[in-house]
Amino acid sequence: MGKVNNVTEFVFWGLSQNLEVEEVCFVVFSFFYTVILLGNLLIILTVYVGHLFKSPMYFFLNYLSFVDICYSSVTAPKMIVDLLAKSKTISYVGCMLQLFGVHFFGCTEIFILTVMAYDRYVAICKPLHYMTIMDRDRCNKMLLGTWIGGFTHSIIQVALVVQLPFCGPNEIDHYFCDVHPVLKLACTDTYVVGVVVTANSGTIALGSFVILLISYTVILVSLRKQSAEGRRKALSTCGSHISVVIIFFGPCTFMYMRPDTTFSEDKMVSVFYTIITPMLNPLIYTLRNAEVKNAMKKLWSRRVLWDANGK
């Protein structure tokens, strides 16, 4: 039997059906998305202008900011526009592209956070070998690995959903196309697909989370051998990394480490990792990091001097 696809578009229920709540959300999320763009662009600019990408930590931070911009841009602009729209629709192709984008950039972010943990582990536990272990060639290979990993994960998710028939209801109780809400609309038994999807996402989310927890535990234990100044610097950097990991992985694990079911809280939890985390990343990494702050001051003073000379 061929695949029956009567559905050419999906309709989102959005964050709320209450008009006043939608108007407030429009203002709040427009502000959040602006902060995401400006904050992450500022980090990219600072790393570039301050030539910080020679250091592996900033090399990866630069790409984390880039992925954050892409990741939030897959869902946020559409959601913000939809908050004021009468009908919140997305084409079938658009829905599949959004599903791919969310999982591609989300998974790439997970892998970049994991690589950043490895970078901190080498820097703190093997400081004398740091520059030979984390040379530019290895950093490039690791970065390529994060993109390939993200692509492989998301292409599997999309391939599983694309082959399903959609012939009936086309309303998604969400504000973007994610696997579980879309699977609910397929007019066939999706149990097996649901299990594979959960195994795919869950293994990556939980596996990376465990690796991160182990690596930061090893780092924190090894800090006892460090001098007070070294300990303070390392704790400052690792503290910011650990807070990002918890903020991002907590909601991710809640969403994807369970069978093919949806909860009413899902939308609020999704807001957390699609909008709040990309917004907090620049704040957490810059406020807790003296080097980035100094580079920003230099960038700013250069800009002020340039303006003064230009007048």
C-alpha cells in the first residue's frame, strides 16, 4: 500500500489561545530573540577581533554562539510572528525542514558542549600537554565531528517521520514541529518509530550528559592539587560550563528520554532549551570569564577611539 498524504500543511496551536497572553509573549520573546542575536554576535565579534580563536576554548565558544543563533532562528521567528497571526500554519515541507533544523543544531550544540568539557579536562588535568593535544588540526576535526554527528542524528529523525502517512487531523499542539507532536498525527501505528526516535534522541542527550558529568567531576576532583589562584580560575570557567550544561540538558532529557508521549508542560520546557539557553549562554560565558570581558573592553575602547578619530 502506498503512502497516503492528504496533509499539505499543519496548524500550530501555539503557546497560548489567549489573545492577551499572546500579546505579552510577543513582546517578551521578541526581546529574548534580540538578546540572543546581539549577545551571540557580540561573542563572535569579540573572539574574532581579539584573535581569541587561537585558544581552543574560544574557538569552540565562537561556534557555540553561531549554533545558538541558528538553533533559535529555526523556531523563534516563526513563533513570534505566529503570536500575532490569526492562523498559525506551516507547510508539510516547512514542517520537515523545521524538524531537521531543530535536531541538527540542537544535537550539534550538545556535541560542542561535550567537546568544550573535554577541552577543559585537558587544560586543567594535563596542562603541560594542552597545546599539543588540542592543536588546531584536532580542534578542526572535533568541530567537523560535531557537525557530522548533528547531521546524522537529524537525518535519521526526519527519515523516520517522512515515510509516515498523514491523512487526518493536522493540528499540532505546539509552536514548532518536533518529533513527538508530529508522530501523534500520523494515521498509522507509530510505536516502533516512536521507540527508535526516543532511542536516537535519548541516547545522545543522556549519553552526552553522563560524559559531561563525569568529565566535570574528574576536573573538580583534580583541582585539589592546584594552587589557590589556579583553583579559582578553573572553578570560574567550569562553573559557567556546568551551569550551561544543566540548563540545557535538564529540559532536553525531560523531552526526549521518554516514550512517544506528549505532556501539557512540553511547550514551556521547549521554550527553555530553544530560547532561554541560547540567550543565557553569552551571559554566562562572558560574565564569568575575565578573558572575554577584557577582550570586550578592548573591542569597546577601540570602537570609542575610532569614533573619536572619525569626528
